[in-house]
Amino acid sequence: MTPSLADLLRELMRALPNDTEAPSLPEPLAAVALRPLPVGRWQRLSLLGTLQAKIAAAYAFYWIRSWFQNAEDWERLRAAVHWRTALRLLDSMGYLRGAVMKVGQTLASFPDIVPREFVETLDRLYFDAPPMHWSLLREMVRNELGDDPENIFASFDRRAFAAASLGQVHRARLTTGEDVAVKIQYPSIARTIHADFGNLYLCLLPGRLAKEWEQHKKVLDDLRMRLEQETDYQAEGRFLAKVRPLFHDQDGIVVPRVYPQHSTAKVLTMERVEGVHLDQYLASNPPQEQRDEFARKILRALYRMAYAGRLLYADLHPGNFLFLNDGRLGVIDFGFMLPIDDELWTLFQRIERALRTGRRDDRIAAVKEWAWITEDPADTERLRLCEEYTAWAWRSRYEEGPFDFGDEGDFRRGIELLTELAMRHYSPGRPCTGVILRMDFGVRSLLYRLQARIDTRAIAKEEAKSHGLGP
Amino acid sequence: MRVTAETKAATREQIVDAARRLFAANGFGATTTRAIARAAGIAAGTLFNYFATKDAILACLAADAAAAAQLEFEKMTGQADSFEEDLFGYVAVGLRKLKPLRKHLTVLLETALCPLAATTADEVQSLRLAHLETVACLARKHHLGELPPMALQLYWTLYMGVLMFWVTDGSPKQEDTLALLDHSVAMFVGWLRREGKRETPAEGEP
């Protein structure tokens, strides 16, 4: 018996995922469903996204979540009232769409620590990110590289061994014998992100007169830039090719080779680096000297990229580093790199010279220049906080001898200062400040977990000197 | 002169070949049955002994593509770990084979293939039945039992939605369709599993 139209529509609606408010059906069918006209602001927002907006959401959450993995030892801050509101909203929508904005605010407010409730919400949404099964993967490889994986590679592991920026990584071997890691992106993410941000900006236009508009826009721009860059594997391939020659055998730092003939904007084939991630490494109870050596390599890699490559390694989370058996450090993800232009470079050098003296007056002058802080008495508190935060962040650079990055009290102090800055909605200053803060906290959390005691100042000096930047 | 079955089949093949060429060169809308007949080397009226309408010729081309997809899919069978994966693979192979007809399919999707169509041509009917039979076989293979009529109708509706989206998909290499197909398959299988649970009473229940 053929089911009636009413039965069919009812079942169609029931077939929709539970957490999706707006039907994710192709238009001809969605039109049949005769949805009521959306009237509320959030309803309008919820109808904005394309079908794949949800994937973008899952991606954004995946990305944030990666910072919090294994962060049990960290103090979880309690959520502020507006946070809870945002969460409830996010939860009820179960969809990114308008919530991109909230994610942006989140990033601005708490670069590395979030309340437990938020992490839990992220976890749930994260699991909605669809892994690609073999049939989909084969179609993507066919689309991108022109043939089935079995015909392009000598061998190709059907099971992914790691998650990537909205995609996954598979082990494979080239026909020429090299072992490679093939990163494959879920279809249509990049375009969706672009389209959704366009919609989001349009939708937020009525709010442009609000006090926080500029701040929100900067955060959104930052988020958009990051998402767009991370979904362009060709750009990542170019960064890899630029960074790899900066390191030599004696550095003990490995950056994988890219195989351009097997790479596109959505497929990135690179040399396979075999090593373990931070957790696994720490679980083996490595001795202090070995941990310190890895910490030195992490810092050396970052300084080298900045001084020699004029690139900020903006995607700093533990998953991007591999600890190799032979003591080498693998740096494997270049999804988000921020190039430093000449103007910024000159400013960086000036600020760095001032901050590494360790003198308070120099620091105040540098902070004022960086964050455009005036003599206005209204700026006094902002100056005080920014100066204190900078003193904390730079202490390892101006104090002689090894610095104890494992000092919990000191680490917490940094978190408190940053949280206070965010809670007071102090403008971060230069547009790249958010990236630098995330980088700062990313590296501090890595070194904290390694319980490293190393002389940062000596490494920075050595790197600067070898690139003609003087003492 | 008696027209043998072989001659009939050959003429039919000529018509279909000519139509394939003309649709590709000029589009479905700009191709007339008269032009097809001329290209096939037959009289205009003779064409109607074989196909009642231009749509029927298109349906025949679609059925040929579906049959080729079926053969290719059968070669791949056994590789998939799950029903979702198999189903996705089956539809994806079909899309690949239907690709030369992509721009012209709208007319079939809006009429004969439409989930709510009351009557359909033989070619379309067999295409639909063959496709649904394969889906039902895959469900059995993955221990999901016999698919009820509602499940098949729901599947067909989603499948047609994917095809409808695909014919106008402007994304590079129609990658948006892949994402939509993945979602639609997940949606359908999710519904199927929920239905299965609902209909199987828990232990101890009457």
C-alpha cells in the first residue's frame, strides 16, 4: 500500500535529526513542508545557515574542544550570567548558525579555560561531527585527485588514524614507496563557512550601533579568517613548504614534507611522522631533562618560525606536536599561520626590545604603544591590568636562568589576569592580539604540562642572533 | 516487410544514441523529436512507434545509466562496513553514471520520478523498482530486515531530493551534493533504526 502524503510528510519530519529545528531538506521538499513564516530574531537566524552550517558548527566546537582535552588539572571557572544565557540558547538551537557569534565571544573572553558546563555542551555537539565513511572518502579522493584511492596510492588504510580540521587523516603509501599521511576534508565546508559568515554579518547589521559592535566584529573577523585558512589545505601546504627548510638535522625538529602532486585544497598528502602525543608521552614518566629538551625544541620551533620565517604559529595545541622516540619533535599541523608584515615586524622588534629589559617603565611604554592606551584617567585600570599581564607573560624572557614553567601558582596567576581583562571587556588592542594571546597560553599550557624548567631567554637570544636580529 | 525483433532493437538503440548525442550537444529543451528521428535515420513518425514522448527517451537513457551503475556497484559490493556506507556508495555510483544527463534530469524528477507521481512510464517504473530492490537487499544484508513501504517511500523521497539538488548544484565538482547525500543517508538510516527499536518491544513487555 502506498503511504499517503500526510504520512510521508510526518515521517519525513520525524526522520530529521532531533536537534535540528529547521528542516534540512532540499528546497523542493522543504517547500512541501509548508513551514510557518519565521518571525522572531532567533528563528530568522536559525534559518540562515545552509545545510552544512551544522558541520561548520561541529568544526568550530571541535577546534575549541581540542584545547581542553586533558585539562582536568586546570581550574574550571564558573560561568558568568550572560554565558549561561548563551549556553541555553546554543543548547536550544543545537545548531551553530547564530551561535557563531557566541563562539567568537567565547574565544575573546576565555582563550583557554571555560566553565565545565560549556565544555560539556561542546562535547555533545562535537560528537555530531560526521566522520567520513569509506564510500564518501572515496568520492572525495576521486573528486580531488581524479581516481579511487586504491589506484592512486600503493596502499591506503581505510580507517582514519586521526581527526583533522573537519576531516580526517589516513595512513597511506605512495607508489614510489614513501609512507604518507593523507588529510581529507569533509565536502563543502570551506564554501559553507564563507557563505554563513556573509549571512551572519548581514544579520548582525542592526546591532552595529551597539557599544560592543567593533569588538564583536573583530572577534568574528578573526574567527572567520581562522576557519577559512584552516579549511584551505593548499595554503597549509604552502606554509609547510615555507617552514620546513627553516629546520636542519641538528635542530631535532621535524616538519613533514608535502607531496603537491597528491594534494589539493581539500586533500593534503604529507610525509608520515611517527611519534606520540603529549599525553602518551607524559604517561611514560619521562625524566626532567628529556622533558626540558622537548620544551626547548617547542620554543625553538616557535622562535625560528617567527624570526626566520616571519610567521606566528597560531594553532598552538598539544595535538599539533609529536614526541618521537629518538628525541626529535614533530610539528605536524600548519592550518593557521599568521604572516608578520614589515610594519608589524618593526613594531614587534621595538616592543620585544622594551619588554625583555624587565623594567617596569619600558613595559608600560610598550603596553601603551601596543594597546593604544592613552593618558586618559579612564584608561588607568586598563593600563594596570595590561602591564601586570605583560609582566607575567614576559617574566621568563627577562629573568636570568631557567624558568620554572611547572609552577602552578604562577600559571594560575596568568589565567586570573587574562580572565580579568576579558571580564572587563578591555579592548585587546592590535587585531592580532587574540592570536598572540592564544599562542601565549597555548605554549604556556604545553610547558606547564611538561613541567619544564628551561632558559627561555637563552633560546630566544640564540634564535634572534642567528637571524641577525642582535642581542 | 516484417520487422524483426533484432531490427526493432537496433532502431531503438539508434534513437537512444542519437538522443544522447543531441541532448549533450544542444540540451534537452532545444532537441526536438524530429531532430532525433533525423539523426537516427528514421522517419519522424516512426520514432513514436518506439517512444511516446521525448521524456520517455530521456527515461530510457536514465534507465541505461542506472543499469550501468548497478553493474559497477555489484563489483564493489562487500567492501562496505555499514548500511550507510553501502547506500552512499550505491547512490554515488549512480550519480557518476547519470552525470552526462545531469542537466536534463529535472524534467523526469518533476514528473515521472517524483515521489508523488501516480503513473509512470515503464522505463521509469523499472528504474525505480530496480533501485528500491537494491536498497532493500542492502538492508537485508546489513540485518535491518524487510523495509516496509513507508521506509521505501521515505527513502525514495530523500533520494529524489538529493537528485533534485544535484541537477542544479553549482559547487565545484558538485561536492555539496556529497554532503547532502551523506546527511540524507544518515537521516534515513537513523529513522530506520529508531523505527526498528520502536517496533521491537523491550523484554518483558506484552
